[in-house]
Amino acid sequence: MTKGDFFSCHQYMKVTKIDGTTITLEDDKGKELQIDKEVLVSDSYSADHYDKEVTCNMTELSEILQGANDTIFKVEFHKKVDDKQIFEKLESVKAADIKDETKLKNLAKSLIEGKDTTMIAHLVQSDQHMGRSLVLDLEAPATNRWRQVDHRTIQSIILRNVKYTLGKKSTLSSQEEPKFNLRPKWDAKKLKVGNWFSECQYYQLENGGPKDEMMDVYIYNESKDNYQVPKDQLIDMYSGTLYESEEKVTRTEMVETLLNAKECVFTVTFRKKVQAKDIEDILSSIKTDA
């Protein structure tokens, strides 16, 4: 690591205790930390709280999920029907239920749609062609968190202080574009134990040697503050400048890699589009030299 290196850090945290303005949290790796309530409200998105609700169609809900990037969200969807669920439902059916037209329709609908499921998660990867997303269920055991969400079954998503709900008439187009730098990010009065949050921060290394335990960093947010970060914590972050291996990829694979970077810091090398003025300057310099 050298001065000027860039790093990004993503944290997913659940509130375990509220003591005045001091909030105790447990991250998705089981590590406990404490934070001031004002900092949590300013820098972290909530998976539970929202200030407004917007009606969307199925396509819009799919696009919202795919645009979540690394931000935490709560999604409600119909879980895929499995054999066990079908057998359990059929075993509970009585002969009289089959003769009742309303009950018969409800039974058929429940067998097709599957069980309603609510999940607090963050996006890993989306497959537009297959119409589903791979996510990490933050409330599941650490060894078994991978889940798939079928975009066609989504009923609602809470993301960045807005709840998007499936409805017949969409109101999304009439809404303002979300403001990512908005402070506060949610209503502090709604805070409860059990609430989940995510935070993304970007740092640039200012000072620190191989033998130093604490590293001086510059944080890229509205505060523009300087912090000291433990070296072992910095090592756990993603780096935008350091790498251990190099791979040759196709242009298509390169584009997919860039799209899947989401909110991680990265370094990209590309050819800048040539402007007419650039050509004029080059030709002018050649004429002058002649």
C-alpha cells in the first residue's frame, strides 16, 4: 500500500441496542460496533424505513432491483412453489372446499403463486435474460445466504427511503430522481432494535507504512474528514489500485465486469473519444512546427 491508493468499504449492520444517541450494531460477519445515531442517519441506508410509497409495474420493479447495486433492501416476493408445499396444501383440503368455487380458485392461486416471502438482502448479480437476481439473504445463516429472486414474483422493494409496490397503475414516472447524497437518509424517529442498514464509504490513503498499525485516510463524503483506520480493517476493504493477478478477457467480458462492479471502487483505463478540437490542435501544431 502506498499514499494515494483508493479503497471502498461496504458494511451491512443490524441494530442490537439503542442507548440514547449511542447505537450498538452487529455486522453481517458477527462483529459488534458502536456508532453515533447522527452518523447512522447521515451515512447509512435503511432496509426497513421509507418516507414515501410508489406504485410500479413488474418491469419497473425488476429494474429497481437491478439498480440496487450494493445498497441494502427489503424485498417481498412469491417464493417458488415446491413439491412439499403443494402436498401440505392438498392434505389440508376438504371435499367441501372443492365444491366451493371461491375456495377452489383461492387454492389454485396459492398453488401457482407460492408462499409470500420477505427478505433483507443485497444484490450480488442480475441476469436480465433469465429474469432473476442472485442476492445474499442477510438474516440467513452465514454459510447459507445465497438466494435467487424471480423478477416476475416481486411484490414490493424498500430501497433508499422509498417503498416500491406492484400495482396496476404506475406512478414512478411522476417521481423525482432519487438523490443519493440526501441527508438524512431516513427518519431517525423510526429507529428500532432489529433494523438493518448498509453503508458505503470511499477512502484514499494519506499516510502509513508497512509497520504502522493505524493508517491515515481521507474519506470521500460530504464531511471530507481525515480518519485513522486500523491496518487490518483497511486490508479487508476493496482496492481500486492494487491487484494480485491479471487476466485477459474479451470486450464483452470487460463490459460485464464493469457493470458488476456496482459501488466498488475501481481503476479503469480507456481510450477517450476524440473531439474535433483535438484534431484541430494536432494539425495546428504540425503546421507551426513546419
